[in-house]
Amino acid sequence: MASNNRLKSFKVTSRAVMVVVILGITTGCSGISYYSQIVSGHMRIVMGKKPVAEVAEDNSIDDGLRRRLKLALQARQFGIDELDLPNNESYQTFYDTKRNYVTWNVVAAEEFSFKPETWCFPVAGCVSYRGYYAKEDAEAYSQELARSGLDVAVNGATAYSTLGWFADPLLNTMLNRSDAGIITLLFHELAHQKMYVSNDSKFNESFAVFVEQAGLALWQERYGTTDQLAKLQTRRTRQDNFIELLRNTRDDLQVLFDSEIPQSVMRQKKAERFDQLRREYETLKENWGGYSGYDAWFERDLNNARLVAVATYNDYIPAFQVLFEQSNRDFPAFYKAVQSLADLPREQRTKQMNSLLETGEADLNVTGQSL
């Protein structure tokens, strides 16, 4: 067994080294340091991960971690059996990063635009973020972008997917969440392994978020109590309110950005609209009975990049909901329909997604409630 593990580790290391070599050739010397930190960071995880069963038997770990590991394995199997998510070697091992986030992602947009900056990679294609294993590296790069006049945000990530290139492990950062958070994160990351479209971050992330939400709803139907179902609905309502609040802000700012007023005036009005957003959030909290779960989001500077990051993960969710309903809430049929969209050229896919969004808005107006 030990010999087989060493052989697997050698194969994984060899693959990673080859990736660095290829990236160095295709990007030039300036990109080698960036890609090297990606590979070295990931290899620390690959070489240090342990089978979950082995970790669970370790008497030194607390019962809380042991319970969360068991829950994660149950969620993984539920995703395979009920959501038709990939059945592979991912999430059967564990690695403790000894910190709260495994990576930090830099997101950027122009001062008067919501079009995200993109970075292109040989495997993942072009994405609307740039990831780092060290927070200080992410912040240094974000400061460089800010000096060029861009709005920038640095967001900590508790998980990431290698899209099937490696057997992704469970991380302590994934388990430092509520039970619902652990379940949805497993569904989200497996969804990326099920479907990934090069050069379309909003499609990919909104798809994964929809799968996690639909999956959690099904999980709660099977295993949840009446109280848990009520809490899920409350959570969904608050999330929808938050996203709508940011969408309205974005819509107002887009009108501002499309105007022809002087940039100095536009800059002032932009700041005023973000101040208004903070006041609107305080009102929303009152409607929630004082719930403060989004306070941390508002404690940081507000800018276009912050809104872009939320939009990437949420804008297309109503479109995927419509597609799910059209597929009779059958996951294999839904994935087939999603694949048909994924196969389209980017421009056609965007047009189809916008059409689905219009359908979702019409249905919402008729029913008066979320699908």
C-alpha cells in the first residue's frame, strides 16, 4: 500500500512539474513565478492529504471535526446518488491548511464599468479572477492594479476545484462552516467537475451555485425537520434580498456610467450611490429583525469589483432555475440542457441565458414568488 501511495504521489508530482514547464514555455519567464506559486501551493496539499478514514480514527482530533468529516462524506455520496454529480476520487481525503482560507482571489473592474478584468490560463481558460495561495501576494497584486486606476477586491476562498485534474481533498477551510454550508460547498465544487465552460466565469459559477441550492433543497426535503426547512426558506429570502439590493445598485450605477457627465462628477455620484447602498442595507436589516449576517460584506470598501464578484456567482441563477423546471426537475435532463448551452459560442450562449432570465422574471411576476 505504501509503495502504491508513493507511486501515485510521484505521478501527481510529475504531472505538476510538467504543467509548470508547459506554462513557462507558453507564458514566458514573467509568468513562471505566478504559476510556480500555484503548483507549489497545490502540491503542499496533494502531498499532505490523508484518507478521511485515517483522519477520523486519529484520537487527537476533536469530535466536532470527526462529525463534519462524516457529514461531508454523506453529502458527497448524496450528490452522486441524487444529483448525478461525478463519482470519482475527490473529497475522500483531508488536508488541514492551518488557516481560514486556502486561496485569495483578486477581482478587478474599471472605475466606471462592471466588465470584469480577465486572466487567461492554459487549462481553465479566461476567468474573472486571479488566485494566490498567499494573502500578501494577492494584496500586493491588487495594489498594483489599484495604482493603475482599477477598482479591486481581494476575497478569501475556502475551496477550489482542479476540474478533475487531481483528486481534490476536503480542507479544514471547507469544514469551518455550518452543516448547510458544508453540504452546499461539496455540491458546488462537484458541480464544477460536472460542467465547466472555458472563458465564461459567470456561467460556471452561477451554474454551480444553482446546483448547490437545488441540492440543499432536496437534502432538506429528505432529511430536514420542519424547523430546518423554515430556516432554509428564511436564509433563501435574505439571500435574494441581498442580491436584489446589489443588483439595484448596479443598475443605477450603470445608468450613471452610461451618461456623459464629467468623470469628476460621476466619481462623486458613484460614491453617493454606495453610501445609499449602506443605508438601504441598514433598512433591510430592520426588516430582517436585526439579522446581521451580511455585515462583514459591508465593512469593507465598496466598489465595482465587489459588485462584479457577487454578480459572477448569482446573475444566471434564475435562468438555470427556469431550465431546471423545463427539465421537470430531473438532474440528468437538466445537465443535458445545460450542456447544449455550453456547446454554443459565447455570444449565442449569453443571448440564450438572457432569454431564460426574461422567462424567469415573467414567471416571478405571475406567481409573485421565487421559483
